[in-house]
Amino acid sequence: MIKKKYNYYFLSILFGITLFISSIYMTYNFTYNFRCYCFKTKDSDNNLNLKSSSSWVLEFIHINDNWTETALQPWCSGSGSDTDPYVIENVKIDGKNSRDCILIENTEEFFTIRNCTLYNSGYYFDYPFMAGLRLYNVDNGLLINNNFSYNGQFGFSSMGSSFITIKENIINNNDYAGIYVNSGLNLTFSRNIVNDNGGTGIGLAYIDDSIIKENSMNNNDGSGISTYACDDNNFSKNIISENYQHGISLYLSKLNYLIENQIYENSKNGILLTVSSENNIILKNTCNRNYVNGMLIEESRANFISENIVKENQGRGVYVFDSDDNVIFENEAQLNEYDGISLNRSIDNSICKNILNKNDDNGLLLYFSDNNFISDNIMNNNTDNGMFLIDSDYNIAIKNTVNNNEDYGLYLSNTTYNQIIENTFINNLDCIKEELSYGNAFFNNTCSDIPISDDQEGGEEANLLESIMDNIEWIIIGVLGFFVFILLIALIKKKR
């Protein structure tokens, strides 16, 4: 009886353990299968999306003058109004290297092209703007969430079109520019990825009153953004890196805003303003580690350059060449391989409240540059001079802090009639050096050379010994003369 009771307890315990292990296994298996199901469901949804994005495989879409015939197609919906635009979506077109994938001409109806894949458009000299999607004389379009990659010329091109928004598209690996637009108003380029194209990332000509913001343009064979004769545009918060030319290049472009762009590691200049690019505002950009200059202002006037960070460029931080009447205000130009700010053949510029520290050459260099106003800058710890003026006349340098530079606080070479007022020169090799210069005026500057250290004191003792050795002959003659004098005195006394 006891044995049976023991067996009963044993079997009950064994059953409980088995039930417990089974429950753990079932729970694990359910959780695993549930997770796998969720994962597979998500992946399946993605596949459905991908499939739906290419659910219509077409050869070519051409719309000219009106959308009447296009609106009858099963892959197009809408009525063309601002509240019910025509919509082309989920279309895939292989241009077969012979023509555009989609060409729209001479329309004003509202339309949207969404979730389409357009690739392998052709290249012909007779059709210089051929692209995955090409617009000609078109208004009121929205292009969103498309892929315009691997085309023979451009991913997207437009001529004479206005009120177009190009948003959240992928435009990579096209043989020419990713985006090229010639003539138009009120365009918006936003959050596009434009990488690895054979030319410029975004190329604009004769574009006004447009917005280019929050795009990514990397590793293009041209510049990240390039403009020709473009006015009143806003370029903001773009990420532009590792392009083979410049980060942003403005040519003959005026009244543009460049604000809060991240521009780094481009093969030439971070920002280039050239050939009469005037009255632009360059504000709060970061231009670091570019292979030439952080910024180059060339043959351009009256630009306002403020609150930019310009560091670790392999040329100069900000280089102003043959450019007048610019304002360079409250920038940080540090750790550049040449000068923090350099002016060459430039007049009537204002350089104020900048931080120009730890550059491998000078904090500020003026070369053949006259009538510039230099005020309240900090120029410390540069490898050469704090300020270096060469063949530069009639400049005013006032209330600058110029300390701890390895050569001179201020070096004036072949300069005339500069005014140096209330500056601080402390712990430089020497405060001020003038060479072949005249007519310069100095008022109320604070000047203190590098203090003598213990090593330098030892050096002065060595210099004193060297001085004694150099004049030993005169010292011997003096000593001998002294003894002769004493001997003569003794002989005179003996005779008496």
C-alpha cells in the first residue's frame, strides 16, 4: 500500500514536470512563431509595396497639351484640379536607352507622379535634356517617392516649368546630373537623395524664388549643388559631402540664402561664390575638411558671411579674391592648413568679430588689399602671424585680440598708412614688425612679447659668453692697458 502511494506521488510529480516543460516549450514556440509571423508579415507587406510600385510596367508615357487621353488609362486617376490632381503611380518604365521614360509638355493641370521607377532613359545630342522624367513648359506638379536612377543623361530634368515640387525621391547613379533644371520659378526640392551621379547632384540655371532644402548630395562627379544666374533662392539644411568639385557653387547668382548646410570633404571648395555673385547671405553653414578652401569668394561683391564654422580645410578657411564690399562677421575659421581668413586684391571689406585660431599659417592675411576694416577679431595660437599685411594700404585694425602666435602679432611688409588702434598683442614672438613700410599709425595698443623662461635665461648666459669670446681681443687689450697704467703709477712713486 505504501509502495502504491509512493508510486502515485512519483507519477504525479513526473506529470507536473512534464506539463511544466511542455508549457515552456509551447510558449517559446508560440512566441517564436508569432515573431516570425510578424516579421514575415512586415516583409510580405514590403514586397507588396514593391510589387505595387511596379504594378504597371509600361514602355513610355508622353503627355502633351492636355491629359485627356492619359486620364482614361487605368494607371492614371484624378481630374486635374488643385484638390483632385491627376495621379500617375505604381508605374515602372525601362527607357531601353532610347528616350525619356515619362515626358510631359505644355500643361498647366495639377498632377502628381508618385511611387514610380523610371530608369535606363537614353542619350542623344538632339535631345539634350533626356531623363527618367522630363518636364517642358509645365506647371503645378508634385513628384514624390519616386526612383529616377540609372539613366543615360539625367534622373530628372525640366525646362521652363514652375510651381513644381520634387520631394523624397531617390535620384542616384545617372550618367550626367541627378537633377537638372533650366529656367523656372517657385520650385521646391526637398528631402531627395541625389548621390553618385556622373555630374552635378542638383544643377540649376535661371531659377528664381525656389527652395532647395534637406536634400542629401554625396559623391557626385561634379558639385553637390551648382547654379548659373539663379536669384532669390533658399538653400538650407542640405547635407553635401565628398563631391568631386565644390559643395555649393554659385555663378552669376544674386540674393540667395545659404543657411545651415553641412558641407564637408568635397574635393574643391565647400562654398564657391564666383563671377558677380552678389548680395548673397551665407549664414550658419558648416564647411569642414574640404580639400581646398572652406569658402572662396571670387570676383563677387556685397555678400554677407556670418556665423559659419569653417575648420580643418586643406587651404584657407575663407578666401576672398578680387572681391569688394563683403561683410565677414562672427565666423569661426580655425585649424585650417593655411590662413583663417585671407584677402587677395580685395578692398572695402569688413572683417569683424571672427575667431581665427590655430591655423597653420596666419590668422588673417591681407595681400594687395586696401581700405578694409578689421575689428574685434580673435587671432590666437596661429603657427605664423596673427595678422600679416603685404602691400596693403589704408586699412584699419582696431580692438583685435592677437595672442600667443608663434611669429609676430602683426607683421607689416611694404605697407603704408594703416591705422593700428587699441589692439592687444600678448605673448607673440614679437608684437609688431614693420618691413619696408612707412606712414603706419599706432595708437593705444597693448603689447607684450613672450616672457623669458628658464631655458631662455640659460640661453642669455650663453649669449653673454659668446659675446665675451667675440670681443676677447679688446678685453685683453683693456686688461693689459690697465696693468701698464698701474706699473707707470708705481714707477712714478718710486722716483719720488
